[in-house]
Amino acid sequence: MLRFNSFNPIAQLIYFVAVLLVSMFTWNYIILLLSLFGAAAYLILQKGFKLFLKSFFGYALIFLLVTVTNPIFSHKGITPLIFINDVPITLEAIVYGAVLGLMLVSVILWFSVFNSVFDSEKLIYIFGRFLPRLALLFSMVLHFVPKFVLVFKRTLAAQADFCGKNKFKKYIGAFSASVSVMLEGSVQTADSMSSRGYGVKKRTFYSRFPFTKFDLIFALVSVLMLIFTLIAFTSGQLDFLIYPEIKMCDLSMLSFVGIFAFGVLSFMPFIIELKEELVWKFSLSKI
């Protein structure tokens, strides 16, 4: 089945670079909302709504924290709403914080999608030929956090009967032991890869990721949608200024083209997954 996770890593990397390039460097709230909804839709389809909802409160907290914090430290803008000790809380500062929070949450969601799609094998496939040590480092980092959590939970359960009711001592002991296990494992992994000749020049490489016509089409559509979006941005048709006053350019045909192009770009993984899910369910119904 042609799922997003099954595409060639190079095509996937092109896609993530395209969507993050726009999401990380724009202040247009329409574009950021499309980015956020596109990533959220894919994660909901992959993990389920209930599991996504558990992490949603953390994302909402980040958004509210940035939105509330910015007007406390920044007092730019020409539209004061209230004064606290003669210090203005401006509309522009609140909007700036909200847009910044929206950008952070959307980028975090896309990195969650990236983490669910990419594994160490895909990173080594992309960077192993040119930057083998960097590829190995990335793959170890991706494995470190989830493996550390698993080791910490197991160590905590094993030490439950040895630390009495002192929770602080129990957590510190489990944390120290988990760090030692992870560091030792990292050294063993590096030594093992070095002993097997990883990173040595003039090696043959085996890859289970063929680059098919579907990968080419997916990569070309991603680049094409990115180009349309960037054309709209560079022409000023998607400008959104906050300081010193809130200004948004008048929407034109080119603005709608840029918004539509980025909307397609953001929802491409969701559309691919949804289409395959519907085809699979339809096939099962015919059995």
C-alpha cells in the first residue's frame, strides 16, 4: 500500500524541508493555521484522536504561555488595551505572542510527524554515504529519548522495593542508573559500528528504499507547491505585519494561489494516508 511512511526517505526529506521552510519563517497566521491543521490531521489519523488529545493539552499550554508572556515583556505597538503600573499591554504584543505560539506549536507537530516517519535506518540511508558519523549520531539521538524513558521505567519498577517510601531517593537512583546504562550502550554501539567498518570509504551499501515513480511525483509536487508559495511570499502577497501596527496585505489571486499551494503541501501526508485507508477498507468490504 502506498502510504506516506513507505515513500523513499529522500522524497520524504524534501517534503519536510519544504513544509518546515515555510512554517518556520512566516508570520502569516493563515499559513501557520494550515501548517498546524495539516500536521495535526496526519497525527490524528496515525495515532488516533484520543492519543493525540492527551498531547494536545501540552501544545495548548505552550501556545497560551507564549501568548500571555510576550505582552508582559514587550510593550511595542500603537494600540494599548490596558495599563498596569503605567505599562501598556498592547494589542500588537498579544497578537505577536499568539502568532509566535502558533508557529512553535506547528513546528513541534511537524517534528512529531518527522519522528514518526523517520528512523535510524532512513537517516543512515540519506547521510551515510556522505556524512557517516553525523548519520550515526542522528540515529543514536532519535533512539536515545524513547529508549531512556523505557529504561527509566524498568529501573524504577525494579528499585521500588529497595528505597522504601523515599520517592526522591527512588527517582534519583533510577535516573542515575538509567543514564549509566544509556551511556554504556552508546559507547558499545559506536565501538560496534567502528569495528564493522562503518564510515570507511569505498564501501558497498545495501538499501531497501527504491526510488520509484511515485517518489518522484511526490517530490516534484512538494517542490512545485513550495515554489508557488514562495512566489506569493516574495511578491508581498502574503505579508502580515504586526509592529508597530497590525497590517495585512489585500488578498489577491496570487495570495489565494499561495495559500492553496501551501494547503495542498500541508495536507499531502493526510490525503495520502486517508486515501489508502479508504481503499483498504473498501477492499476488505469486498471480501
